[in-house]
Amino acid sequence: MENINKQLSKAFNDMADGMLSGQFGGKTRIGLTLTGSELGPEELHRAAQLVVAQYSDIEPVLIGQQMETDFELHQADDLLQSHEVMERLLAEGDIQGCVTLHYTFPFGISTFGKVSTPATGRDMIIASTTGTTDTNRIAAMVKNAINGIALAKATGIAEPTVGILNIDGASQVERHLRKLQDQGYGIRFTESSRADGGVTMRGNDLLKGTPDVMVTDSLTGNIMMKIFSSFTTGGSYEAFGYGYGPGLGEGSDKLITIISRASGAPVIAGAMRLCADAAKGRVLDICSDEIKQANKAGLDQILTGLKKPKTAAEEKPTVTAPPVKITDTDISGIDILEIEDACQSLWAAGIYASTGMGCTGAIILIANEDKEKATAHLKTAEYL
């Protein structure tokens, strides 16, 4: 009876709030743990106050030590207890998501954050920002793209655009993602804002927010999040953005969104906004569905190939270069980690080539008369 009365009281209060704010359909209850921040529990409490001042559809639920507050508060003396209370409230459905820090996700689940880019004010998802999606870096970035797409769709972008940050492995990631696309997985690539275009994103694209989803590894993504959130404060106080985002990946079953020990009230409020949007958009269901669609398009086979160890028989023998030619053109799009192997592959095919570095990364230098033949060979050998 007490539980029924509580539900009726909540429904009545939601209706009353809706009449006052114009926001009907009930509030999304988002937890916030108060312990562990370098800025103290008061800063997190201020974030909850910002949330109710800005968003009529979110109800903060606090977890932590006792304090004077008008919010619902669940007692927890430290971060470990806070996480235990958080997990219980999530399991019981009492909250729809939670914002916390220093939470250990299982292997295979990483966080996906959102930033507001300084050049244009566009929101951009960083995929990913913490955690280990996979021990193989290329495999991790391929998965990051899929999970980042899921978050974008859950937060209102029906057909998100994807770009790959110009770091080691970017060209391999693009090749595998395009293979998934060719085999039926729906992915929409963007083009760099630089004149030469391409799906490889440069620094300009970071500042402009060219893609909806920027694919990278978690260490690089973590640095990017810190720079975007605190470039005006010296790093000790994160003042801008939406935090490091929800933990997503195969098997993710709880909506837990991460902030850092240096996240200030504006970022924490943004993280609660992102968590609520992800909850209402059913991000966990969408993530599961995106992974299933990618698997149908051959994701499992790609990941198996990436993790297959090389045997002695698979090691490529040293190849002697053909006679030197004048190299008056180049072929780009080959990953820097594979550039020497690609060059020797051309040598083995009787095509002279050398390696170099262009403005977008590693390049193969080739005679113009051999370019068409060399490009076809590199595609067949899966370097392009």
C-alpha cells in the first residue's frame, strides 16, 4: 500500500509540474554520486541545482554523505558505497541512469562523451573517452564507431555522420568500416572540411565539429575531452561540455555516465542532460541493435582477422626493389603502420615505389605511369 501511495503521489506531482512547465510525460530520474570529486560534494550539489533550473524533465537523485538539500538523498559514506547504492537503484528501476566518477566498467565497454566545439558550437561525440573496448587498437576503434553511432541515434541524430581522427590506424579503421558498409551496415561518412576532403579528420575538423561522431582510441579521446572542457581554466576545473559519457559496448546493461574528479558544476549538469537523453532514447537497446546489425554485415569476421596472430609462414620475406623510377605522383590513404609493407608489396609486383609523408599522413610515392596499376594492386592486397 505504501508503495502504491508513493507511485500515486509521484504521478500527481509529475502532472502538477507538467501543468506549470508544459513538460508532460513524467521526469527522468538521474542519479548523481557526491563522493570522490576534487572539487567537493558542494560542487556536485550545485550541478543538481543547475539541472532543475535549466531542465524541467530531469529529477536529480543524490547518492552520498548527508547534507542540507531539497533533493532525494540516499546515504553513502564513500565512493564504493555510492556505487553499490547506484547499482541497486538502477537494478530496481528507481533511477533511469546515473552520473558518477571513477567507475570500473568491464572489459569491452568504454565511455562515449560529447563536447561543444569552439569554432562552431556544434555538438560532437568523441568515440571513445575512457575504458577498453578491445585490446587490439584497430578493433577497438571499429567498435567505437558503432557504439558512437548508437549514442548519436539515441540522442536525436537519425543519420549521424562519422569521421576518423588522423591518428595511427585511421586508414585501417576506415577500410574495415567501409567493408561493413559495403556488406550492408548503415554508416554515413563525413568529409573533412579541408580542401582535399576524405573521412580522415584533421585538427580543423576537431575544432569545427565536422562529424557527429569522431572516432578515436580512448587515450586520445580522453585527452581531447580534457582539452575541450578546460582549455580556458588551466585544466584544474572542467567548465564546458557534457562529460565523458555513458559506458557502451556489447553486454552493457546499466546506464552509467562518467565525469572526472575535475568536472565542475556546468559539466556535471551537462552530463546529467546527456544521461537523461540517452535514457529516453533507449541507448542500451540501440547499442545492442547496432552491434547486431554490424555482426550481420561481417563485424565478427573482421575482428577475428584483426586478432589472428601471425605465424612464421605468414611473415613476408624481404623483397628487392625494382629499378628506380622518377616518382612524380603519390597514393594516399594507406595506414602509417602498414606503409612499409605496402611498399614492399608493390616491389614484389614489379612496381617501383617509395614512402613519404604528406599533409594527411603516410603516402606511397610512385611514377605517374604506374599509378593506376599500383592503386589496383594495393586495393587487391587490402592496403587501400
